[in-house]
Amino acid sequence: MLTDTDLERLFAERKTPAAGRTLIRKIRAESPVRHLQYRMGGVRTRLISKKMGGKALYAESRTCEFPAIYIREHDPDTIELWPQPCTVDLKLQSGNGGTRVQHTPDLFVIEQGGFVIEEWRELPRLMKLAQDRPEHFYRDKDNQWHYVPVEEHFKELGIEYRLRCSDEHPRVHLSNLSILEDYALESTPPVPEEERQRILTLMGEHNKLAHLQLVVEHGFKADHVFQLVLDGTVYVDLNETLLRNTGELVIYRDRTVARADALLNRDQSAALPGSALTLMSGTRFLFDDTLYEVVLLGKTQVTVRDVKTGKSSLLDVALVEEMFQKQLVVSGSEQRVKKEFDADVLFNENRLGEALERLESLQNPDSAKVSKRTLSRWREKTRGLLSPQEQLDALVSRNPGNTTRRLPADVLALAEKVVKEFHNTAKNPTKQATFNVYTSLCADENVTPMSRAMFYKWIKRHESVVDREGKRKAYQKAPIPLTYDYEHPVHGVLPHEVCYCDHTILNVFLKGAVMPDLGKPTITLMMDGSLSKARGFYLSYRPASAVSVLMCLRDYVRRNGRLPRVLVLDNGREFHSQALLQFCSMFGITIRWRRASHPRDSTLVERMLGVTEQEIISQLDGNSLALKDPRMVSSTHHPDKHIRWTLPGLHGAFEYFLFDVHPNRIHPRFGISPNEYEKRLILECGAREHVIVRFDQTLKLLTSPHSGKATRAVDRKRGVEVDGMWYWHDKLALAKAGEPAEVRVELWRARAVYVCFRNNWYVAIARDGGKLEGRYRQEFELQQREETRARRTAAQKDKNSVENAKKRENLWDPERWDERIRDQLSEMYYLYERLGMAEALPEATNPQGGIVSLGLPKGTALELIHAVEGEPGVYVAGDWVEDDKSSGAADTSASSEPKKSKRAAVKAAAPSPSPLAPASGAPAAAPVPELALEAPQDDDYF
């Protein structure tokens, strides 16, 4: 980033006016000027910018604004970039009079050549703006868009304004940047010199080699090949060639060889009519004076039919191509002169929709709804036509018949009135009820109504699910839209590139070591988008919160030694927490918040949660699937009478299914198992071992949550206050008045917190620690809430009442702690202590006030904490624990289940867990041997 001196020098070089200088200084101090917008159904994204010193940059659209920010992040000519920089208030003159406009551009950029403000829009929106306001918006002969009044406004300030179209994004280059991003890191080890010389020697001999040939035949690592492409040792045109298509990727010696090869291939492809053979269904060719027709084309083999005898044969595609090159096979398809089509005429054809359906039927004859004879007639019309335009033109119906409407206008007007005022309303009436209203109106107007059958057919075309049942129901019933290919799949290409995260409450009741019914657990699951396999999960009795996400990330690193590059989340409050945003800032993780009420945006994790319910939960004793219809459940079959599973046992069952069973099945998306596909990707796209994340004390500390605000003011006499309790370490006596320090809590030890004081971490102990010995942090927090409520009630009645004071004192009796909550937390601690995911630091189990020697990761400075706190939409309070409104999510019964009249009473108190340090490298839970999932015995959790 520029210093103030560099900025002033740039002002002088560009002769920027005083007003422009003031605006630019304000942009750099206050950007962004508004919160993220939810309009137009955009996917909001948060990118950590290395160019901006780790600052979080927000984009309101994944396909429009985010590519602009991403490519500027990797552009060497870009010095600084500021999203949502400013808002200009303009009064525009038009034919209808003056209009006041407040315009907030998308991006302010400081380039080597000056200052630029960019606004990115999709092409349909720009076309509509140019149609509605041609005096303001237009496209010039160079295909550049202009917003005239705004351009003139910023020109007076010495800033260039550019209105850009999303179609200008170099999609291939963006995809290649994503593939090569890991090799641009400073931590990337250099390519060994012998490997560099070996590939240069090969390129000198062959000029070009296929990527897979280098990797498989010559034994090069894909990591080294891509690094050499990035530093220019070998050449690939990153603007035209997709690196992710490794099967077609060719590596060239240099740019000159690549250009020559492209010209040669272009000349070969420009074959004369009659000297080209295109294999596709319906193509005919001559061999030995016999005319054959292609019936079915595969990847390696083609089925052909003798046109005269009807006999079918199976040939290798390579053999047919070789015979054609040797002129043993001659194209027999009729060669037609390529027609020039007017797109406007073709797209305005009345019967174009019918032609598209016919073409789809030809491409998928098994799903066609017409006879074989009709398909044969359509196939004959398109024989020899290669372009889609010619095929559509041939399939358009030339005699559509008489389409003149026969119903009188007043009859249709009454029908439209009934649909608008009665049918398409929140009442959601039936068609019969609407028809009754319609006939009554027609009788009042003395008009003959249309028939019932005709009315039903007509109203089906005018029915609005949005108006009748709401947006969510309309989304559920609507057909799944096509996924537009922007040259890089939305689910990612590489392992750990895009990860989806979501929570759900599992439909199964669990028991504990003491309590016979601990309720339903909540699972947090993370799925790898490129592989459709699970990467980590976390089971808890507590409702979903930021701590669930952090613990799931802790499990992610424990299993994979990696972190995802992009994290796709929904719009839950826990996904906007300060603790999560700070963690993602430290490790450079991009966050993508999917559209609200669009669960298909996270279809991978949603589908996996459904699979686990079908294949695991439905087979367990105590599952509550039957309670979806509670009135049909007999008392003898109520799930709370058949509880046999514990939290650690359920964790073992999920681990066995998610990491042993499911990833080794053949996946329909790949044709092989996800594990095999991952091995192939690592071979072809690189292992990227330099981005490995260690599962150590530092990682566990950074996934320990804050309690409310991340920083606390240090009191030199009492220490730091967390949740109404003071925590002390001797080093805190050196603090200045009001000096801030970052504080993280230990979930499994309420007596200890972690304090980062002057770049060193310390384990601080509660001053009144006797009351918290052996207690969990969440248990303590719930008790604090009860005390707070009691205090407020007592204050309203009588502040100085001795009786109320005694009641508050009784709240701190150990016997009054909620044993059900305690048993839940004991189960969780038993599970995660064995997995090495419990205490972040072993000093927390027996704190002696010593210093913790940890290498501080980049970004733990207070400046980063304050920057995250200042981001729009950050949720700070209650980061690590659920609030009062969500605390009911972990109740033992769902809202649709009948309330139980009796609960099993517990006479014995739950034993306190042993304060043992987390076992480093402790073995994971033993997997369930059979997928039938037998319940564990009472004395064995696994």
C-alpha cells in the first residue's frame, strides 16, 4: 500500500485537483461506505487481500464484482483497490425532468497510470439501462460502455470512471489464476535446479509435450510443471488455455512455438468441403463403395449402420480417423453451403420453442415424447447440418395453423381479474373455487364463461406460486436452473479449494454415563466441493454457534493437515461472528455467503446431511424419524424408550461412514470413488504440500473462541474480566492503565483463559477459582445467565432485601448446577479429549501462571482484531455460545413432538472429568464394524 508521501507524489504527477485529492483521502480512510447489499440475488464474498496488507475486501456478486477484485488483486499494475469507495449525489436531467441519483461505484483503483473508479454490471442490465435512458447510458464503437453524467463528474475530480460489463472478465485467465494461486505464495519452495534443466532439455528436443506425458511418462511433479509455467521457464497461453483440463493441456518451449502451433492447427482445421469428416449421429461416409451412417458415437468406439442392408458394426474411432487420413474413407454426407442467419429473425420465430424441444428430443431419444417415426423424420431434416442454427431452422414448424384467439376480450378480462384478485393470493384457493368465482362474475356481467376444462388449462399458465405460497415454496417447486459455465466450476477443481459448511439437529436421542436421556445432538459438517466428500465434522449437544464452526475447522486440520481456500456458508449469525472472520483473516480463507433461502447453493452438504439420515440415523435405536408424525407413534414405540447410543458412539458411527464407507464408493459424478479421484487430481494438478497446516497448540489456540469482544482492558490489580469473573496472571501487573489484550476462553476449563499480553500468550487463572474447579466454560456461562436473570428480578423487587441476597448466593452452590447440562458436556469432553481436540494448551489443565511459548501467526496483532470488529455485519456478542433465543435448539424434543409427561430422575450426581492433559496423537474412536450399526454397550462408548 502507498504511504502518505507516495500518495502526495502521485497527486503531483497526475495534477489531481484539490477536490479529487480530498475525495481520495476520504476513500482510503472510510471505505467501504455501505453494508453489503442483498439485491439481485447476489452471492456475497469476503476476500483477504495480500496487496492491501491483509484487509478484508467485500464483493456483492460472485460472477460480476468478485472477479474484478480478484483479478485486480493479482494485477501487478494495481497498487491499491477499495470496494464500495464513495457515494456521489447527482441531479441528472432527462426528458422527464430532473432526477436525483445516489451512485455508489463498485471499486476504486490506484494504478501505475492514475486513479480509476469502476462500476461492473451484467450485460442485460446495461442493455435495459441504455434502452430506458439512452441520454445517459450508451455503448461506443469500441464496445465500451459509458455513463455520461458520472464520467463528467469524476473527470472534474481527476479520476477516470469506467462502466464495465461482466462479459469483459477474462474467464480463462481467472480460472488459471485460481489454479496457480498456491504457487505464488512466498512459502512455495523453488523447483530443484536438476528438474528445471531436465524439462528444458526435453523441451529443446520436442518443442512441446503434453502435460500428462510430462507427469506420467517422464516423472515430473505437477507442482514443478505449474511453477515453471508461472515463472516463464516453459509456456502456456494463460488467456486461452485452461490449466484444469489436464487431459488436453500442452506445455510449449516458449511463446513462439505456441503461436506457430496454433497457426498450424488453425490451417488444418480449415478443411475444404468434402475433405472433412465430422463424426456425429447421422454422419454418413463411404468405405469400399458402401454407404455407412453413424448411429451412436462414444469416446473410443462408434456404432455404424450399413444404409442399404441395415447391418450394424462397431468400430474404433481411431481406426475410422486413420482410414479417413489415408483416404480410404470419404465423407458421404451431403455438403451444404453454410447459411447466414439473422439472430433477431431466428430468435423471434414463433415456433422456436417447439424447435428447441424437437432438437432436444433428437439429442435424447430415450426421453422423447414422440414416436420413432417422427424422430426419424426430424433426423432426416437435420442430416448433414452441423451448426445449431441450421438444425433449429430446419426443425421450425412452417405451418403453425390458425393461432387467432377465439375467446372474446371481455371473457378473458374477467378471467384475468379473478386470477389477480382471488386465485393468486395468500388464500391459495383451489382451481374449483376460482372457477366458481369466475362463473359468478360472468353471470353478473351477462357473459358466457369459458368451459371448465378450458379455464383449468388457461389458469395453469397464469398461476403464480410466489403469490399463492410464497418465495420459498416457489423456489422448491421451480425447475433447477442451468449452471452457467464461467470457465471455473462453482464447486472448485482442486481438493480443499471450495468447502461447504452447514449444521443440523440429528433426529436421534442419546444417553450419557449418568443421564438416560441427553436429547438430540447437533452436527456441523464440512464438505469438499470438488470431491463431494466429507472433510471434517463436529458433534455437540449445544446449538449451532461460532464455536461449532471453529471446532469443525480444528477437526478439518486434524484430519487433512489443510484448510479450505474458500468457505461457503449460509447467512446464519454464527457465520458472521468475529471469531470466525478473524480466523479466516489469519489464514487467508475467502468466505462466500450463499443467497438467503436458496439451499441448492449448498447442495453438496445438504445432500450429505440427507444421506447420513437415510443410511445412519434411520438404523439407530432411539431415532426420532417417526416423530415427524407424532400422532401415529404408540407409547411403546416412542424413541425415548429405546435410547442406546451415546455421543462418542454416534461420533464413531459417523466417522466410519463419512471417511471409510462413502468416499470409497463409486460416485456418479466421477465414475470412480472420491478417494481415487482425489489421487488422480493430486497426480495431475499437484499435491501443493507447501500449504499444509500443522495441527498443533497454535492451531488449537486460534480455534479457541472469544467470549464477547476479542479484547479486554487489563486491570493491573485484578487482571482481565471475562463473563463477570476476574482472571489473573503475574505478568498482567505490568500493564498500563486500560491497556488492551486479546482474550480467548478454554471451552473445557472454566477456571482458565488465554491472554495475549504484549505479543505473548499466558494462561490466566480465575481469582475465585474454587467455584470453577472441574467445570466447563459453557456450563459456567449458562449458570452466569441464570444469576443475571435472578439479579435483575431481585433488583426490580428489592435491591437490599436479605432474602433475595440469599437466593443469589444459593445460585453458586455446586449442588445446584444443571446435571443434565453437565452430563452433556462430560460426554463431549470424553470424546474430544481422546481425539486430541480438547484443551488448546496443556497448561490449562493445571495452570501455574507460566508463559506459553508459541510462535505468533501473522495477523494476531490488535490492529487485525480492530479491523475485523469494524467490518460490516460482524456479530460480536456471544461468539462462542448461543443466545437466549437459540438456546431451545438443543431441547430434547422438537416442536412437532409431544411433550413428555415424566422424565427420568437422576439420584447420583455426574462425576467430574479427570483434569488430564489432551493426549497428543491420541487414537481416534474405533469404527463401527458393520454398517448395520449395532448400539454400543453401556460400559463401552465405542
